[in-house]
Amino acid sequence: MLPNAAPSEAPGNLHLVDSVKVAVLRVGDLRLGPLALASLALYFGERPLEIHLHDDREEILDLFDLLLRSMCFALKSQNLVLATTSISEAVDGADLVFSTGPSEGDSVQLEIEMWPAAGGITDQAKTIPLQILRWIRGEDSMYPLFCAAKGSGLRTMLDEKMVR
């Protein structure tokens, strides 16, 4: 069991005590996904985040799940990361819901905040699956991605939403 996990929760329903649940829909957007995840990984607020990733494509979801876990490990973050192909499972009980892409044909109707346009990602941090694998394997530093996330509109929006 994870530290901070509520002991009464069943393993399949693991949640952090007093955490903020953030759902990220369509996380597999190659342009915005890595920046969105870096913004979340860099967040160190009063309460830990319980981040629920969603994408319809299982392989892409696995890739981005691994990326966020690698970022949290690198930053020594206590955030809980969960991944699912079910939108309803991702958003159930969410305090914040974000999407990195369009949400066409979803059975769950939500007011979804779209991440602002990405800015600041340099040619050194191309957001393609191979680059993501290089970050996960530690072959390339995530530092340029973290720098882009710190100065992005994504980070600003996340900070504003968490203060409310």
C-alpha cells in the first residue's frame, strides 16, 4: 500500500487521503500531452494529486502513464497516477477535468477545460513517441520539458484552479 493511502480502500479503489483528483482526458496528444503531464508532475501543492489519465488507445495510454510516473519519480513527487481507457472511470469524483484533445462522442457530458496552446517547447524536446521513450529510459533529460512546463499557460492555469 502507498503511503498516504486510506487503509479502508480496496486495492482496486486506491485513493490518496485529502488529495485533489485531476482527470486528464485524451492524454495521448503528442503535442500537448507531455507538456500537460510535466505541468502536473511539477505541481507541489498543499495536497497531493491523484492523477487519472485517459485515452482510448491503450498503447498510447501506457506510454503516457509511464512518462508521468517517470516524471514523478524524477521529481520525488508523492502524486498517485492511475490510467484508464474509460472516461467515466477517469472523471468519477474528479475535482478538475482537463482534456488535451477534442472529446467527440463521449458518453460522459462534462464541462472540460482545454489546455491552452503549448508554447516554449524547443526542438531539443520533440514530442514524438521516440522522444517520450528517450525521456522514460533516461537517455535524454526531461529538464527542457520541465522548463517549458514551468513557463507555460498550462502551469498558470493549473495553479489558478488549485487555489480555488
